Amino acid sequence: MTRRVKFDPDTLERDLASLILTVVELLRQLMERQALRRVDTGELTEEQEERIGMTLMLLEDRMTLLRTRFGLAPEDLNLDLGPLGPLLPPSHS
């Protein structure tokens, strides 16, 4: 289920974290897709593939840690853009 951003003085820290993590998650997913495209086209050396894979795994781990710290589920980061639908595509996270 998607949701719209609503700021409440009592939950400001969590709401702000949700917004920031949403932007980071969008960028993470875009970087992951770009990396997969580069792997598929053979642009990367094996070492580069390994380094990108490790970096993306670490970023995903940190995102999980931060979501847990602020009591957020992955679906909490998927903003409802009204008629445009959800911000993030379905994820495997």
C-alpha cells in the first residue's frame, strides 16, 4: 500500500527519515538497474562487477538498518503520487 507524505510534530523525525530514505531507495534502485545493464553489456571487468555488487549489498544493508531504527517497512518508502501511481517500482527488498 502506498502513502502520501504527512508531517506531524510528534513524528517529525520519523517522517523526515522516511522522506530521506525514500529518495535514497529510489537512487539505490536506479544504481542497481544501471549496474545490471552494464554487467549485461559486458562493460565491466570482473573486479568492477564485484566492487559494485558489494557496494550495493552494503547500501541495502544500511537501508535495512535505518528503516529498522525508524520503524519503517520497505513499503513505507513508496510514496503515492496520485494519478501517477507509486513512486517506486515493486522491489525485491
